[in-house]
Amino acid sequence: MRTRRFRLRQLLVPAAVATAGFALYAASPPRPAWWVAPLAFAVLAAAVRGRRMRTGFGLGTLFGLAFLLPLLGWLQDFLGADFGPWPWLGVAAVQALFVGAAGAGMALVGRLRAAPAWTAVVFVAVESLRSAVPFGGFPWGRLAFTQANGLFLPLASLGGAVAVGLAVALTGSGLAELGWRLREGSRSPRAWAGPLVAVLAPVALGAAVLPSLDNAPGPEGTARVAAVQGNAPNLGLGLLSEDAVLRENHLRGAERLAEDVQAGAVPRPDLVVLPEQVGSWGPDRSDPGLSRVAERLGVPLAVGGLSLDPDGQLRNRVFEWQADTGAGQQYTKQHLVPFAETIPMRPVARLVSPFVDRFQQDMVAADEPGVLDIGPVRLGIGICYDVAYDDVFTGAVREGATLLTVPTNNAWYGHSEMSHQQLAMSQLRAVEHGRAVVVSATSGVSAVVQPDGTVVQSTDLFTEQNLIADVPLRSSTTPATWLGGVPMWAVALAAAGAVVVAARRGRG
């Protein structure tokens, strides 16, 4: 009987951790259950407390799998029919191993004083690591991206995604520590003080910062911006051969916008944003269709597409497009999608990626911020995958961007949650830099996001629809913009120091 009870207790902890990992997924967009995230993290923190590192690694990996497998289900929607579940399972497994490493580190530093703080620091540091390696990293599934509608979102203006992630993890770790204190029956006020501070301080700080967020324009005033969502056929991998359809759909959508403007149905915008991968241009950058649309609208376009340069290099770009001069200023995507836009290990990659045969060469990334002067706007640009990374819009805003835009092509992923997850990243970036963000997607979700992270307009998936809105322009700088990568490096150094100290004490 005792043996059976012991085995049952052994199973309860992994079961609780797996349930918590799935709960963290349930807290992710498009669901607004942001408050579930710290509760889910609390279960992981409680489970690894007092454990050996290898047990922490196993429990962390289990938590990561339960979270990331459903979160990344859009990979199966995209590739499953032709490649089976292996790309989806492989990416989720590799990312879950990072969460496992975080679990091992959490178990180790849980022996230190102020354990909730060190536990949070270690987890967020590992998040930053997996956002950088391998192959440029994969930032999807950070704690911060669960908070697009949450009380912790205002903290993005202080320290970006790192600050928001720390708030979630610290609150969860504090809750876990309170649970342990309750279980131990501790009556010492000092024993309760630290965990209570860990729980309440992030909540209080988020509430304190919230009133500082507003949507008022700066001295630059406002701009009227339109986003064209021309739609795409829902073909999954079949979209690889439908570049011409994408282009024609978006030219037609822009033509419809021009007709509405000329008929007085909508006011004339100052700028029109078209999504990623609308065009495909050779070195001459010729596109009479785009020039015709720009002429009818009477305003410049910002349009995304693939461009082959005179040096033979292929780049994913956004061009300023004028009626009389065609392609002008340009921005090249900084963070390329591994196994799609850049393909390591091509012989192996052919087994899991259709892009090996489509692109015979890797695209070339940029290392400069995307800032284009278009009409009254100094436009900061991050193309699709760029928005998941902390450095892209930080660089653009430091270069004077007064408005941000995310041209993206998510038509590969069907009616999955991927577009909603990406929109949450745009909401966080809006608050982080105090800028409005215009998302222009081929098939949705296109959106207009205010500087406080509020979505004021959005489209449905796989619909043809244009958005037009007056958005505030700003040149002010948030603490997060000013600090840039400092919070990330501070957390990484603190985590490394905590791990070293805990390891030395463990040997002692």
C-alpha cells in the first residue's frame, strides 16, 4: 500500500508540471488569460524546488513540451501534409530542451536566499539564450508574449520583453514559495516577507506604470495610414507556386482602396503599407502595376517583396514606392527564418523544409535598422519574423522612427493561432517603444495598434480587407528604448553569477 502511494505521489508531480505547461499555452494569444501564466510558472517553480538538477531538467523539459507542442501547432498545419509531424516535433523538442536547462538552473539556484528572484532570473536568461541560438534563435513562446492584454504589459516600456518576462516569472516563483511556506506551517513574518514581495512587487509596479501609457501624438502630430490585406489562397505549401496570385490580390486590394478614396468613401491616406512578399523584383526594380497604384492613390507605398540584386544576392525587403520614381528607399530583413530564408545543412534540411528547392541560395540579412522617410512619417520597419526580436525596433526608434510597421506573410499557416501570436508581439513592441504599430498581413491578422498596446482595428483571417486609421506620431524615447539590450545582459550576468554561487555552495 505504501509503495502504491509513493508511486502515485511520484506521478502527481510530472502530471502537475505537464498540466501547467499546457496552461501556459492556454494563457497565450488569442486567449486573453494572461493571469494564468504566473500560476503556470508557479507550478514549475514549486516542482523543481529542492530537486536535483537532473530532475529539474526533466521536469523543465516536460513543462516545455506541454507548452510548446500546442503553441507551435501551426508548424504542423504548414508542413504536416507533406513532411509529417517531424518538423513540428523537432522544433518543439529542441526548444523544450532549453526549458529543461532552465528547470535545472532553477533547481540549483533555488537553494540560495531570495530564491524566487534567482529562479525568475535564470528562466528569463535561458529564454534570451534560446532567442539567439541555434541558427539565430527562436524567440517564440517567451513569457512576455502571453501578456499582450495583461497587467504586466506596461513594464515593457521600462525594460522590454525581459522586464515583462521577469514580472511573470517572479510573481510565479513568489507564489510557489508561499505555497512551500504554507506547507511548512511557518509562522515567522520574515519567512513570509520575501515571497510576498516577489508576488506583489511586479503587480504593483505594473499598476503604477499603467497610467503613464497614453496614445497622444507628439509634436509630429498624426498620420493617416492604410494597410492593404489582399488575401491569399489557403493552400499551405501550395502557396509556394502562387507568387503571382499574391501580387495580383494585393494590387487589386490597393486598386479598391484607390477607388474608395476617389469616390470619397474613405479619406486619402498619407501612406499605404502592403505586406511582405507582394512583389518579386530583379535588379531593375521594375513594377508598372505598383507604380500605377501609387499614381491612382496619389501617395507613396511601403511594399514588401523579394529582390535579386546586381551582385546576385537575394534579399527580403520593403521598398518605398513612388508613382514617378518607382522603388526608392529600402529596408532588408534582419532576422531570417532558419530552414526557410536561410538554410543550414541543406542535405538534411531537404527532409523537413520545402524551401530548399525553392531557394537555391540563402537570403542575405541586414545589420542596419529599417527607417524610411515616407510622406510625413519616419517609418520603422520589422518584416514578419523580425518582430519577435528585441533589437529590430529598438534600432529603428533610436534612428528616429515615429511610427512602426510589420509587413508579414502568414498565409502559409492556415487558420492557426500563429498570426494572433505574432500580433501579441506587435502589441508588446508598441508599449516597449511608445509607438503606434501598423501590421499589414497578406491573409490576416492585419491590425492597427496604439502606443499603449490597444488594438483599435483588426481583420479576420483569409479575408480581403483594407484598414485605414489616424495614428499618433512620436519621437519621444521610453526607458526600454534607451536601455536597449542592457536588461537582457544584466539578467544573463545575474543568472550566471547565481548559478556559479549555487554550484560552489553545493560542492561545499
